[in-house]
Amino acid sequence: MHPPIILASASPYRRELLARLGIAFDVDATGIDETPLPGESFADTAKRLARLKALAVVQRRPQAIVIGSDQVASCDGVRLDKPGTHDIAMAQLRRQRGRLSEFHTAVCVAEPGGQTLHETVVTTRVTMRGANELTDARLAAYLQQESALDCAGSAKSEGLGIALMASIEGPDPTALIGLPLIALTSLLAMAGVDPLDANRNDDGTVQGHV
């Protein structure tokens, strides 16, 4: 048996993604200051915040393996935070029309006690369709149909937002949604948790299955 696993995030998207691995886990979110440091790159910000989230929770739950994650998006050197309002979402989508945006998704796995960390950053490059296709009216119609105000960049690739995109380039399709599962499975294995074996009984059968 491996130590309990905790996801240090309140994001419903990360919870849904982690659940795909079939591993039992708890959620314990913690508030941290997400202000970027002077001169810090977008990727470094994501990595630092993922680490801080994991460490903050492992201090409270030192017997657990804790997963922290964070994503920082940008377009033309401008950070794209969660919009929160329709007007900001429209401004973000207009900025991205016909342009390349980068989504840096960091994940950190803290072993019990927090002395050993396994972490990485996965970058996804998204090119939006041009203004001739994404008129203001079509962007507004999208935001009316799909709630994307809690998504950096204001578009959900796992939903209707995919229709706004011309291309997606990256090593892990789940990274853009918020938690890079390909990378995470490797990091969990370093911490002694193999998702393919984590739910197996001693006789080789899978828990919950005959």
C-alpha cells in the first residue's frame, strides 16, 4: 500500500483529470500568494506555484503524497489570468485571434515529509483562428454557450472552445486542461505509485472488479 494521495487544488478540472487514473485521493486546497516574482518567466512562475501548493499541504499532511499544479498562460508576452468577467474574457479572446498563446502547466509531486520533490513543466502552444473567422459576435456567442470565465485564456479545449482553435501543439493533451497526466504518472512512479498497480489486490485482481 502506498501513502494517501492528496490533490492540492480546488480546481474541478484537475479533480476530474486525476480521477481518470483510478487512484483514490483526497482534495486539500490551500491559498497561496500567486503574484509572479520580478523577472520570473511564465514557466518558472507556474513551477514555483505548483511547488508551493504541494509543500503547503504536505506540511499539514506529512504522511501523504501531495500533488500540486499550476498553469500560467500568455499571449504576446501578456499573462492571461482567469477572466472572471465577460468583458475580460472577450478581451482575452480578441487578443488571441490569429496568434500563438502558450500554456505552461506545472506539476509537483511531494513525497511524505516534503523533502523529496518530483516536478516538471509541460508547455502547450495554441494558435487561435483569425479575426475573419472569430468575429466579436461569434466570440460573444461562444461565451454565452460555454462558461469559460474560470479558464485562463477564456476557452475550453475540452469543450466548445476547441472550435476557436486552429491548432494545438504539445506532448500531453491533458496539460492544456490543467493537469498533465502523462507527466504526472511518471512523477508518481518516482514517488512509488504506479497507477497501473495502485489499485491491485495482492492476488492481482483490481479493486472493485471480479
